[in-house]
Amino acid sequence: MKSPGAGAVAVVAAIEHVVKAPVWDCRMCGQCVLHSTGMTCPMTCPKTLRNGPCGGVREDGNCEVVPDMRCVWVKAHDRAEHMPLLPKSWRLHIRDLRPPVDNSLAGTSSWVNLVTKRDQQTPAGWIGAKAP
């Protein structure tokens, strides 16, 4: 038996996917950080890195795994610096340390998880910090 509100949550997730997938290539991780990554989804990184580029970024700024693809983090940094409509406070979020991905949230609505604070739960012992 479904929990009360499960239908509404599924509708919200479907709407979120329809809105975000074509614009930001949303992967429905359930923990959206677009606002802190220059409106670039870090889950599109072949290594799904959420806190910056790996050591294999090519000299031209492309990905080591998919050489014809621009590194997600190079793109995120460029967008955070230059996207004209991005609020200034969001531009600085590119420096924040994001918690590890909770894979149990995959396929769920980040909108619902934000409201319920489900996306803010981190593993025991994990301490976030801001970059200097």
C-alpha cells in the first residue's frame, strides 16, 4: 500500500524531470546542487564528481574520460563567473564543499527532498567545510 501523498510526490518528480532534464541534463539524483555549480549538473560528469574536477582534466579543458566533452567542472566554474542572471550569492557557492551523494535518493524529487530536508542528511562523521 502506498503512503499518503505518494501520488503527489510522484507527480512533482515527473514535473521536475520534465522541466530540468532538457535544460540542465538533470539526472534526478534527488540532491540538486545546480545553484551552487553555475547551473551545471555535476552528475553529468562521467565520474559523478560533486566537488570539483578530477586530476585528469585535459589541457584544453575537456574530460579525460570523454575527450570530446568539456569538463563539467570547467563549465561550472565558467558559468559561475560569467552567467549574467546568476545571483551573486550563488556565484560564491561554487567554492562550497558539497556532501557526498546519497544514492538512495536517486530518482526522487530534489524539490520534495529540499522541503522535507531529506537531502540535507549526511553520513555519520561527515563534516562539511567551506573552501578558503
